Amino acid sequence: MVNKYTARYKSKYDCISEGRKGKLRLDFNENTIGCSPKAIAAIKNICAEDLAAYPEYTAFKNKLAKFLEVNAKNLFLTNGADEAINLVFNTYLKRDDQLIIPTPSFEMLNIYAQNIGAKVISVLYKKNESNENNSSTKNEFIFPTKDVLAQINNRTKLVVLVNPNNPTGTVIDEKDILKIVEKARKNNAIVLIDEAYYEFYGKTCIRLVRKYNNLIIVRTFSKAFGLAGLRLGYAIADERLINNLKKISSPYNVNSIAVIAADAALDDVSYVKKYVDQITESRRFVEDGLNKLGFKTFKSEANFMIADFGEDVNKVVNGLAQKGILVRDRSRYQLLKDCVRITLGTKDQSIKFITEIKKILRQKVILFDLDGVLVDVNNSYRLAIKKTSEFFAKKKISDKEIQALKAKGGYNNDWDLTEAIILTRSLKIEKQKIIQKFQEFYNLFRKNEKLLIKIQTLQDLSKKYRLGIVTGRPRDEAGYVLNRFNVLKFFDAIIAMEDCGKKQKPDPFGINLALKRLKIGSIGKKDALYIGDNIDDIIAAKNAGIKAIAILQKDVNSESLKKRMLNLGALKILDDINQLPSVIA
Ligand SMILES: *Cc1c(COP(=O)(O)O)cnc(C)c1O
């Protein structure tokens, strides 16, 4: 049968907001923890009469007007900001009328315009970004004030400003807004400012409504207030504009429950304030976390931000979805190639988000021994061994002898090794004295330490792998050298002497502890790799059931040692740690 009824409206919003309950909803910019408990309590108190009667608005409207410091005559409650926008469009636009929408922006704007058959003039935001991939310098979108002003003329009926803008997070300077409102007024055009994210930004244009009779501000209880399910928004404008909106709205567009809950929520605005503070903190945390992983983020003043995941975009979006974390893929929008919009939640939710992304991107793990692998200790620990043994033995000890003992393994740490050398000179010295002397020397020499691995190598590796350290060094001394070279940030787990107690390498305890801290299960273990420079390292890796690669500096030319390492399962023996990325690629 032919359907002879032609719908006036054609397009529809592809709303995929189904099946989200229980998931971490970082996709629709809602409040991620919910509304004030006072709102819930108010709803629980609802009685039959509240539902039997048509809704009443006056008391709530007066309260909201007072809260907003506007006159109630300038306020109109709507079924979400969405209805307010739709009413404005239907009131002030007809087929072929022109409206200006800075783009990319809130998806519904285009849909409402299309439904009417109005002509959208899209003005593109400016994109300011640095070319450095993991740059912490600010990337941002900039509101195209000049271009918008240039497009306003006597055919313009409406200019829509979303401030802060969804999805870019961009804000518009008030002096730019004023220029636009004034030029629009000269051309008899309305300006609609969508302040859905006002609470996160803190600046509003509500005051301007008194001065400009062509200005409409739209707000909502859906975002910061955590009441998206109730559908409550409002418009603020000159009384005549408000009366025009009322003409086409249905009489009871807002339901009683929404009014009751929002009324209670207004008694607890400190709840919203606290939430906004958490979001501000999360914004820095997520930005920092993603930048460290090498992804660009864009400056935002709202509870969401744009991140550019480059070629990893699908992997990230799908990987997160599998973990029950929803984000909004905006990679097909203009200016937003490979970009995702991420709603910011609490600190804990942000930690979860970053942790999962790390797991998705870098499932493989590389663990490093510190001394002789990442750090050259020939002129620190080695020298301390030599000087301490010579101090007690009162004889010269050759580098070669130390080198050979070190490579052979079997000593838990350099103190034990020093004691062994002294013992070969048939001297029994109290261990505590050896340790004390050794530390004196080491503290003198430690400034001689050099980094063997280049920062670039660490950066390359840290993009694809999660990195950790398993060292026999005391924790403070490990921290000292890592901080000194500013490389601590590359490592997600550091296992030091104190973590292992008596179970030093070749016991696999340290390696297993690192894998546990990195949450590597039996599957991930197959790909884990340990990089060491002596036989105990290779045995520890073998005992832990992971692969090993040995680094032997060029002056260690023992063929038998190399053979033993290979026999123990070392995949390769390199003489320079910086060869690692190409060897494992
Ligand atoms: C979410 C959103 C809205 C819709 O808000 P409701 O009150 O839930 O209809 C309007 N404008 C922008 C920019 C939004 O992001």
C-alpha cells in the first residue's frame, strides 16, 4: 500500500543512547555520578495527587528566576534544551531562511534546521595545533569571530552560538559575542546562545538579555545537574521573544516530576559545584595521561574534551566499548578526523579510562634491569666495588676481575660481590663496615652515572609497550638516577631491592611482582620481555617464564658467557640498548 501521508520532517537524530545502563558513560556529556540526593528524595516523596493533576510551574519558575537573577517573565521552561532550540527554530525560521552555525557543533542544530528546510551557513572553527605528537603545548579550536561576522547580512535570520561548544570545548569571548549580537540586531536576526555547559565554564550572557531584544539563552538541567532523564531545560530572553516561543509550545511541555526534582536540586547547588571541581581536576588528569601516551588533546572549558587518536582511533573506541567504557567517535566530523569526544567523569573514572587505554594500546611489556642496561655504572657502582675492595684489601684490584665476577653472577648485590673479592684476599671484614664504606664511595661517584638509553628510544618504546624496571638497587638510588635523567615517567612499575627481600635475582620474584603490578595475566606474559646484562638476569627471566634479551657492553668479550646466555634462552645479545626497538619490531 502506498503511504499517502507525507511527513513534514525528514531527518532524524541517530540516537544510539540505548543499552548504556551500568556502563561508564563517557559518551553523552551527562553527569557521570548522578544528581543531588535531595532530588532523588523529592521524587520518592511524590504522591498520587502530584501525578493526577496537570503540572504547575509558577513556584518553581520564580525560584529558578531568583537563582538566575532574572525576571520570571523572561524565563520559559522547556522539555530539555532540545525543545527550547527546536521551538526557537520553528518560531523564527521557515523554509529557505538562512541561519549561521559555527561548525562542528551540536548535531541537533543541523537536524532541526533541515526539518524546516532552512539553509545552514556553516562557518568552520579554526584549528590550532602543534605538529609535535605528544606535545603538552595547548592544541585548541578557536571561535571564528571574523568569519561569522562576515556572514551576517540582511538574509540572516538566526545565528547559533554554543558556548562552550560541543564537541570542541571552545568558548567565545564576551566581546566577540557582543559584536555578533549587535550586527545581528542591525540585520533583524536572532542570536541563540546554547549554554548547556555553563556550569563547567562559569561565564554567562544572561545579563545581556536585558539589553538585547534579539538574544535567547538556552540552558539545561541535563548536564551538570545530572537530570538528563527528566528532560528539563529553559530559555531566557526578552519577554516578547518568550511569548512567541509559548505560542507554538504544547501547554504542559514539562512534566511534574521534573519540576519537583529540579526544585530540590536548586536547594543543593553546592552538590553541583563539588562535581564541577572534580571535573576540572579530571580534565588535567586525562589531558596529561593522553599526552603522555602521545595523543593530542584540545583545550576545553566543559565536561568533555576532544582527543586525536590518529590511526589508533578504532582500536581505542572498540577496545573501550569492550570494557564497558563508552566514548563518542567524532572522527567523521569536519576538522575532527581521528578524533573522539570524551566526557570527563570523576578522578576514579578518569583513572579507569586512562588505565584501560594503556592496556588497549600497549599490551606488551618490557622490563629492564637498571645497572649496565639503562644506566652506565662503570664509574659509580663498579668504581665503588673497586675502591671498597682496595680499601680493605690494601691491594690493587683489576677492572677485569670485577667484570668477570659480575658477569658470572651469583651475587645478590654489589655489597655481596665486594665482600667476595675481599674474601679472595683472605680477609674477613664485618659486612656492615663494607656496606658503609661502599656507600661512601658510591655517594661520591653516583654523579658519574650516565644514561645508556636515549630519550628517543624510551619514547618510541613507551608508545608501543608498557615499561617497567626490576633492579637490585635500593629504591632511593633507583629513584635518584631516574629522576636525575627525568625518565621516571616512562615506567609504570619499578621493583627495587626492598621489594624482593631475600628473593633477589635470579629468583623470579621481582619480575613476577612487576608483571602483577602491571596487571599482566598469563596471556600477556607470553609477550613480556626482560632486558638484563648478566647471567642472573637471564636465569630470572627464564624462571619467571618470560623472554630475555641481554645487553653486553663491547668490552665484555666472553664467548663462553654469551653461549651460556643463549643456552639459557636469551633471544639475542646486543651491545647497545638503543638497538632494541629495531630488534623487537
Ligand atoms: C546536551 C546538549 C543539549 C541538550 O540538552 P537537553 O536539555 O538534554 O535537551 C543542548 N545543547 C548542547 C550543546 C548539548 O550538548
